[in-house]
Amino acid sequence: MTSPRPTLPTASPESAGIDPDRLARLHALIESHIAEGRYPGAQTALARSGRMIETATFGNARIEPQPVAANDSTLWLMFSQTKVIVAAALWQLVEAGALRFADRIADHIPEFAANGKGDVTIFQLITHQGGFPSAEVPQEAWEDHELLRKVVSAFSLEWTPGSKIHYHGLSAHWVAAALIEAVTGEDYRDRIKNDLLIPLGLDDDIFVGVSEQADDRCAHIHQLAEDGGMIRAPLDTRAWRAAGVPGGGGYATARGMAAFYQMLLAGGTLMGTRALGPRVIQFATRNHTGDRIDESMGMPMHRGLGPHVRGESPTIRGLGTIASPSTFGHGGAGTSYSWADPDSGVSFTYLTSCMAPEPWHSIRLDRVSNIVHSSILEP
């Protein structure tokens, strides 16, 4: 089922207090990246105060066996941007009284208590303090969710939960998916689609599990080869796209993600439909970890319950150094970022299709986001 709801109304940059010359600089930077062979294609979207200011698509969605130009409906692998979508499904369950952030995961999945995990809370899980960042889920559990529950319950601790902040790339959100299923009795992908994305009219722009009908819209994801060229990433398969890996397998358009973050800025409503309440969003987008170092990132990441927050530390990943301290969002492995600035009402998404190495990746993200922040001329 695809929602018939309309997209956000549009407005010109000038009418929304956005400097079009700065946006032109952003376009030139992205075009230079493509010319340098950094990635085959990209897409951006900028929205403000419930209006879409600009969407822009660059380059190719696919480069083999022959080039296929990207367009505004192309779907891009979000990698870890998916985490915020999955977290929002947990927020809905908290609002419904089905669970609490303070609950132990074992309160809902009793067998999760194995291997010393009995006291791990949902709060610790989604603030990357759960203690099992390296745990893995095999491909055979992507679609066999009884097996998934067994696999995540058998995870072993690497350190005492709560004693460290260390980014859990995929492991924590596999547990979150199993938790959603334990509480609702539904496939987590169906729950996200039916209770979050369809009501908001975003089910044709954001996928946690890409349908067969939408598969041809997906850009191929690439990685750099040893010779400096680009090759298809091994995970770029139909099985990966269908699985909707909760920590890193969602696909979206830039306009869809910019609209989703507009919903968060608007206290949980989009185009007159409410998916969440303002209090849970305020709580989830708060800095809950202060200036503690994320040992995976080597800097404070100011973790919320899904997204992370700019805060006031000297540097931050992806959100832009010059961002307002309340800006929140999330990135995707070597490719992308989405963020929202409550002070200005601006949301922004940047998606690309090749996993870039460090330090180039973080440097370009800072440049991209800083250009967008500098385009905001009116408070």
C-alpha cells in the first residue's frame, strides 16, 4: 500500500530566509566530488518550517552495466540513518505505555538475560552503552525472526553495561527490532511502515525493507577499490535491501528524510497528521551522555535516544561545527547525514552512494553542513 498523501508544500529559498547563493556553493561542492570520482551520485533536500525549500539530485544512481541517471525518486542506502527511524518506533511504544526507556530488555525478552545481560536497559541500548558493540547477526536471521530473537539473546558482553559509550554499529538495533516484535507481535518492518511511515505519507520515500516494486529505484552502493576506483559493495544485494537491517539497511529519498525531520521539529506532526507527541521527541533529542567520549568516535557524541546532538564541544561528527547546539541528527557509514535545527526550523539531508574513507568523509560532511547552516539568514 502506498499512501496518497501529498508532499510538503514548496517555497523558494528567498521566501524562507535561505541564501540561494550558499546553496549554489553546496551544489558546486557536490559536483566537484562527483568529478573527482568520490561517489557516482548524490541527493540533497532542505526544508524549513513545514515547507520544502529545495531538492537536488546529482550524477548517476547506477554506473554498471551502463550509467543510469539518478532522479528525485531514487532511493539511497541510509546506513545508520536507519537507526533514528527504528528508534522512533520505540518512542511510539513508550507513548502507548507498552514499554519504558528504563525497562530492562529482559523484561520483554526474558531469554535476553543470558550471558550477564539481565540488567541492560532500553535507555542503555539506544545510547550505545549496552556493552556488546561487536556482536553480529548472521544473514540467515535477517528474515527468520525467531532465529533473530535467539541470536540477540545469546549476545555476550564485552564490558559492563553503562560503563562506556561505544557506538554499536548494527548490534543494538537488531535487539531493538526483536524488542519491537516481542512487544507488538508484528514484524518490526511492518510496524514501522504501518504505524509510522504510512500515516505520515512517507512510505514511498522511506523504506525499512525495500519492496520488490521499489527495488529498481535503489541506487547501487559502492566502495573504493585498491586502485582508487569504485566497485559495487558486497552488501548491494536484493537480500540486503529487503531485509531492512535496523541498524543500517534502510533506503530513502532525501526529501523523505528531510520531511521526517520536519515532523520531529514540529512536535510529531507532518501535513496535519500526528505520529508522535512533543514530549517524547524533546526527551529523545536531548543530550543524555554529556561530554563523555564515545570510544568508537574518539570524541563526545552527545547521544540522544536515536539521534545525537551538536552540543557545545569543539567538534562533532556530521552536524556541522557551526550548528546550533540543539541541532540533532544521524549519519550513515561513509556516505550521508540528516539533521534538524530546532532554533531555525531547518532540516537537511545529504545522501551519496560510495562509502568514503576517513578523514575525507568527516571533513566533507563538516563542509557540507556548514554551508547549509551558513545559508540560514533569518532566525
